[in-house]
Amino acid sequence: MHIIDLTIFVLYMLAMLGVGFYFLKKNQGADDYYVGGRNMGSSHIGLSVVATDVGGGFSIGLGGLGFVMGLSGAWMLFTGLLGAWLAAVFLIPKVKRNPAFDKFLTFPQIFGHYFNARVALLAGIISAIGYTGFTSSQILAGAKLASGTFMNLDLNTALLIMGIIAVVYTVMGGMKAVIYTDTIQWAILMGGLIFIGIPVSFLAVGGGVEQISFGQLTDFAWLSAQSGRSMEAIRSTLPAEFLTLTNITWQQIVNWAITIIPIWFVGMTLYQRIYACRDERTAKRAWYLAGLFEWPIMAFMGVSLGILARVAAEQGMFDALGMGAAVDPESGLPMLLHSVLPVGLMGLMLSAYFSAILSTADSCLMASSGNIVTDVIGHFTNTDPDSPRMLRLSQLITLLVGAFALWLATNMTNVLDLMLYSYAFMVSGLFVPIIGALFWKRRSSVAAFWAMLVGGATTILLQVTMNTEGLVNMPWFDLSFNLPYGLDPNLFGLTAALVLYITLTILYPNKTEKEKWQKTTPSNTRSIPQPITSN
């Protein structure tokens, strides 16, 4: 990599560390550290939400969808828009209008409020495991991108660089650093894609150039002619269905919906941002903004870049890299940009990609740390969330979780599988109980606990035993079958959780509506006692 590109990239990384250092002395307690002092505005929160939800996955996944199925891959993030807006209409009012949640720091605390200590602890463990896996996978994705871009940079060295930077600024600055860096990172990503990635890649697939130069980018006659050649190359290279929105089956849409929509109701990173908003109106505006950025903006930009990478691969533009047309769909886009970007723009674009990855990694790290400190350690001890001791403990746990995630990334090759399994367990285990808690007046701690375990375990069992052809094989039960209609295991985990939750809630309801779980154990996650009013 040229020294100019390297300098741009290093300056970007130093800027991220600077934001963390800036907030190091400003955080006064756990409230500041985990929920940004509960006074954040809608624009920062909205951009942070979409950067967290789309950022890392965008850099490694959305381009891959465009590579293999064309514009129809954009429907994946349409379910993200639905999830964001459904949460704005139904979830946010429930959370922001309940004074019992005014001091909450985590998502599992809501389970503690409606059910009991055992349910809250299980939810905290599930969430912490899932988000630790997410953190590790994002660090690994960034390291692979770096090692593939910088000559003579091995993967382990790249892991250390990525991991240390992400962990250090998150440990120092907490949620405020995460939200403000997310805003910066999102601006860099959007600018990089709109002004560099998309136009340069589009022009490159027209052929006739090995690498776009600055002189060509300012030659309007050349731009016009090259644009025509690029459009012709796209039409002649790709199957016709790649340029339509109908190259998709109903099963794919259903599978995306049942995986992505529930995220907006069980994601710890999202609850932290709901708590961080100053009021309900601010939170709703942030979620509406995030939904619009997910679809159509990011959805179509992502798949369009994947389409351009597919055209480049078919044209043999990656032959010099020893890949030919046999390209990993998720690697096609970075390879295209590496091949065509001139000096200077490569450094900016690489910074944009790292922005996408870091914006997800830092949020996942904060979520896992919050679960461990508040929901697991807080289950057994009783500390003041506003005390300096609590702040130091939070920073220490964030550092330890980050170090563990980094170790996991350097020692395991199946981090992505670990992330997906943890993620599936979290969604299929937590979604039904939280919906029941918020929208059904009947309560059952027994039902919530077993719905979490059975729903999550059902999904994991099906995923682990299912081969690449979709055949589920359970030799110990002498069973072998295909899931109906090729539907995702998540659907069956959610169904099992729903049936069990409804049944056990009817059979084993909580004894009284006033029963509070915190009477059974000391905890940081206490509900706020409601004032007694007289008529």
C-alpha cells in the first residue's frame, strides 16, 4: 500500500482513539458509561443504530448478496426497515413510558421486572455470549480485510491492531464514545461509498483501464463515454434477473423476516440506545431514521457494489490476483476496490470499510460488558450504579471481554459459526418472552425461563444437525428429515418457544401481579418502587 493511503488510514485510527480519550474523564458512572447519560439526540442515536446494525454485516455480507442474486438481495434490509419501524411503534412506547425502566442499563433487566431473578440471569447470560461472539467475528472480519490489503501483514498482527484499537477506545469512552464514533464512522462509510466506491467501481467495469486515475475522473467526455461502456458491460455480463427485484423466493423473504425483525426487539445494543434517548419522541425519530437508512439507501448501495464486483469477476479483472472468476462473493467487492482505486482514494475507502466493522464491534463489546456487569455480576452483588467503583468495574469488564473476544478470533477458525449459533439462540430464545411480557397481562416466570431454553435449543439443534442440502440428521433419535418448504430453523425455534410460553403461562401463572423478582436476590437491576397515591 502506498504511503499516502497508509497515512490516511493511520490518521483515521488515531482519530477513533482520540474520541475515546476525550470521553474518558467525562463519564461519571454506569449511567454515563452504558447509556450515554440518557440525554442523547435522535440524529446521533439513529446513525449509531444503523451503523451498528448494518455496518459490519454490510462490509462482508450485503455485497455478497448482490454478487450472487443481484438487486433482489436488497429485500434483506427491507425487513430491517420493518423491524425498526415496528419497534418504534410498539416497543419504544412500552419502554419509555414505564417509569420502572428509567434507571435500567440493560435489556435483561426488563425480564427481571416482569418475571424473576432466574429469568433475568438466563437472559443476561444468553445475551452476553451472543454479543461476545459478535465482537470476535467483527474483529476477525476487520483483520482479514486489513491483511488482504496491506502487503506483508499477517492475519494475527492485523487481529492485534484491529482488536486493540476497537477495545481501547470503547473501554475509555463507553457508550458516548461508541455513539459519537458511530456517527463519524457512518459519515465516512457513506461518503466513501457515494463519492468513491460506487462511481469508481462502476466506471472500472466498463473496461479499457487497469486503474482509474484522477485525471480521468475530471474528464467529463471520458466519464460520459465510459459510463455507456459500463452499462453495456453490466447488461451483457449478468443474467437478466440480476437487474430485477423478483429474483427471490417467498421462503427467502420469510427466513430473513423471522431472523431480522425480532432483532429489533431483543438486541441489547438497541435497548441501550433506547435508554440513552432523552425521551420517547427522540427515540422514535431515531428508529424511523435508522429504518430509512437501512432500506432503500444502504440496501441498494450494498447490492449494487456486489453486482459490480460480479461483473468484474466475470470479465477476469481478478486474474492478476490469482482468483479468476472463482471468487468468494463476500471478497469480491474488496478485491474490486483494491484493483481499481488510485492512490489516496484507497486509503479513504479502506477507512470507510473499517468504519463499518468498528461501528458494529464497539457496540457489541459494550452490550456484552453491560450484560456481564449488570445482569450476571449484579445478580449476586449490590453496588451503586453511580459510584466510581461501578465505573471502574465496567471499564475492567469491557477490557476483559474485549481481550477474550480477541483471543477467540486468533485461536478459532469457526468464529462465524459461533456467532451465528449464539445469535440464533438469542433471537429464538428471547423474542417470545419479551413480547409476552410487554403485551400480555398474564405473567409466568416458569414459562419465560423454559421458553428461552427450549426455543433457543430447538434452533441450535436444527442448525447443528442440518447439512448444506437442508437435510436434518439426528442419528441418536434415528431421525432424518427436511424442514418444510426450506424454512429457517429460527422459525421452528420461535414456534416451540411460543407454544411452550402460552401453555406454561396458563398452567403456572405468577401468584400475584405485584410479585417482584428482586425480593429473592440482591441486584443492581432493581425496579423503581412506584409511589403510593391516595384518592
